[in-house]
Amino acid sequence: MDIERETLVELAVSVGAVATFIVALLIVGSSNGGSGLSSTGAVELIGVVFGFILLMSGVGVFLDRR
């Protein structure tokens, strides 16, 4: 099965973005973890989700204009 180079680039960029999101979630969770999530941790978590949305939008624009 031959996979085109463009498809591999799209896959690598997307997997990298998702991995970044997961790492950010783990960092926020471990620094604000414990028995529950504090209000500061909740704000940080919302920031991570918002950042992921912006990151994926940027990735989509980048891949579209390539």
C-alpha cells in the first residue's frame, strides 16, 4: 500500500497537534490535580481547549495552503 507524501505530512502534523493537546492536558491535570480541579485549574483547562481549537484551525489553514 503506497501512501502519498502529502498524506503522510498531513498525518504527522495532525498527530503532532493532538499529542501536544494531550501533553498540555496532562500538565494541567498533574499541576492542579489532587482530589478535584481548582478554579485556577479549570481556567487553565479551558485555555488548553481554546488553544487546541486555535492550533487545529492554524494547522488546517497551513495544510490547505500548502
